[in-house]
Amino acid sequence: MKTICIPCGYIYDGNEPFQSLPKTWCCPDCGGSIMSFAEIDESLPKKVHDILDDPTL
Ligand SMILES: [Zn+2]
């Protein structure tokens, strides 16, 4: 399962499971908090674009 930064679209794909990252961890791209991330299902790539295109987020 990959995790994407909603504000900037950065995809976390590190060796460490996202769940085990410290709460102080933040997006290396935009500096957004860990709360800005959402899990994405790679089998549903369209969903990612729906999230990124949603102007309310
Ligand atoms: Zn980001």
C-alpha cells in the first residue's frame, strides 16, 4: 500500500511501513504533516487522480 501526500501529490514509497513512521514525520516535498497523507490502492490508479483533482482538499 502506498501513501500519497494530498496537497502536493508526493508518494511515500520508502522501505519502512508508513504506519511505523514517527508522528513528527512530514512530507519531504512540501513539508506537510503526516496527517496530510492518505493511503492509495495501486489497483485503482484513477482514484488517485480523483483525489488530486478534488478542489475541496
Ligand atoms: Zn507533500
